[in-house]
Amino acid sequence: MSSINRAIRRFVSKLRGKNKVIFFLVLLLICIIAVCLGIYGQFFYKYSETDPLMLGIHIGSKKTSADYANLKSNFSNLFTNELHVNSENVRVEKIETSQPLVYTGYSIQNEDESYYNVDIQLPVLNIDTEISQKINVEINEKFYNKATSIMRSGDDYTIYQVSYVAYVNQDAVSIAIKETSKYGNKPETVNIVTYNYSIPDEKEIDLEDLIELKEADKDDVQKNINDTIKTAYDNAHEISEQYGSTFERNPEDEMYKIEKTKSYFLTDDGYVYIVYTYGEKADTNEIDIVVF
């Protein structure tokens, strides 16, 4: 270290006149920038916990079991029909240049006291590629067409609600759509449909891609899923024995394998939600959530 100090002193001693002034001004400027960045990162940077170097890469900080439980309990509050972005420097060819990357493209709020109450907010992925257009068509066909069908059917009174939340993290766009349905006297059902899109690769993102992005171990994530489903199964089985029939999962179902998991998304602050819903197969609003 002393040799480095001597070299620095020799370098500075050789500076004369204007060059010496410039050197110290540059040094002072670097110090001021470093202090400003430190203050911004400590007190004002929204993602300081998950991106301490402010690189724009948010993979989520480690939390306690209680913290993760709190994230799960607040899950329903995520669906505010809004886009959350961790960086404004995302370069992409938009369909509608004046709109953000994801925006509410379809909104229906309609009620007939005898037949239905429909309230849907549907997102549009505002990226001009073939894959994103395909996603938009699928969203329209799945939810918009269902809403209009309900309003035309005249069957038992139906409550149908759809809301969403969207995130941009690095070059990944995640959209999660929550669908709630209640037909007549049947129990309420809930489904979560997600879409994950890579901007540079122009393709949908697999759960394994998000696991790799998070620098997580695939076996650990699978164990987390298995433990979550086993706990939910045991709780449901106990309730069934005490109070009668209830919805029971099958922990051996292939749907719980990472490769078979359909619903997952990455938040702007770097957490991956894996979601299992059962409303398409049974009359239930049960949801199982894994967060890592």
C-alpha cells in the first residue's frame, strides 16, 4: 500500500499549473458524485434493498418466513389494474406510442339486477411483436368474450370480475390477471392467469428462466412448492374430517412440478410468485402461493 501512496505522490508532484487545478477539480467532482449517489441510494432509491449497486437488476432480498407469509397474505391487494416499472430506460417498439408498456385496454362495468354484475379491466401488452399480439388476442378471447357471453346468456345471476397487475423488471414484463366468478348459488371460483415476456428475446419466459434470474436453486424451489401444497392438503383434510366435505388437493398431481406450473410472475422489486388456483376444475376459490 505504501508503494501505491508513493506513486500517487510522485504523480501529483509532477503536475504543474492548470493541470494540477484540473486534477483536483476532477477529484473533487468524483467525490461529490459518490456522496450524492450514496445519499440517493440510502434514502431515496426505491429498490435499495434489492439492488444496492443501482444496476437496475432487482432479484429480491432474502426475507424471513414471516415476511414471505405477509407477502402471501397481501396477494389479493396486488391487483390494482396498474403497471409497476423499476426503470424507465426500457427500449421497445410500442403499438401505441402514447401508452405505457401495459395499460388497461378493455373496461366493462355493467349490471343487470336480474342477471349479472360484470366488472372487468383487461390489460394490453403494448409491444409490437407477434408474440405480444398473440398474448393480447388470448386475453381478449378468454376474458372479454366470456364477459359478453355472460351479459347475453340470461341464466342464473352471475358475478364476474377481472382485474390485473403488471410489472417490468429488467427486460422482463409480467402480467397477472385475477378472474373471480360466481354463478347462481354455486361457490365462488378464482383463477389466476399469467403472462411473462422477454423484451430482448421476443418470447415468453418459463418459470425455470425466472429461477435462473433469481439465482435460486431449482430443487429448493420445488421443495418449497411441495411443502406448501402438502401443508395445504393436510389442513384441508383436517377440516374435512371435522366439518365435512371441502376441497382437497392431490399433492402428487403433475401440475405442481416446475415444468408443468402455468401461473407465475416476477414483481418489480424482484420476487417471484408461483400461484396454483383450482377454479377451472372445481367450484372453489382456494389459492396456493409460493414466493421466493
